[in-house]
Amino acid sequence: MSKAIVLKAEERFDSGNADAFKAEAAREFEDGATVLVVDFSETRFIDSVGLGCLVSLLKRAAQCGAKVALCSLSPQVREIFEMTRLHRLFDIFESKEDAVASVED
């Protein structure tokens, strides 16, 4: 049975909050989360530190046998993922509901 946890990224996902976000995600994996859904519905800006945090989470998830999915990316944030080609590494969904439903199947 998949245990999906949704974490909401802040309006700015950058060096000011990436470490705290990564620590929170690590706690969720330790508590048995098998899927981490990162909700970007309120995020308007992400920098290289935020992107690096997500790549780090992806590696951590793989070590735990878990998955990371992203949802609700604004056009600006989606463009960053496409420019850096990171959209190829992550499962990206239009909504939180779509992301959670995809892992429950």
C-alpha cells in the first residue's frame, strides 16, 4: 500500500528554505512515506538551490524505494524545469489529486 505525503513548497523555493524542506521530506521518508508529492501551487520562484534540493530528494527516495512527484507548477516554474531538462526526471501532474491518484493505482 502506497503512503503518499503531500508537502507544500513556499512561494519562493530557494536557499532560504530548501534545507528545511529537505529535512522535512527526509523525516517523512523515515516515517515510511513511499511517495512524496511536492505541491507547487503557491510557488512563483525556484532557484538552483531549490532544484538541487529536489534532485537530492529524488536520490534519497530511490535509496528508500520511494518516489517523488511534483504537482501544480506555475508556468514560470514549469519553464525552469523545462529549461534545465529536469522535467524528464520527475513525474509532474496538473493537480495534487492527480498526483496522489496516480500512485494509489
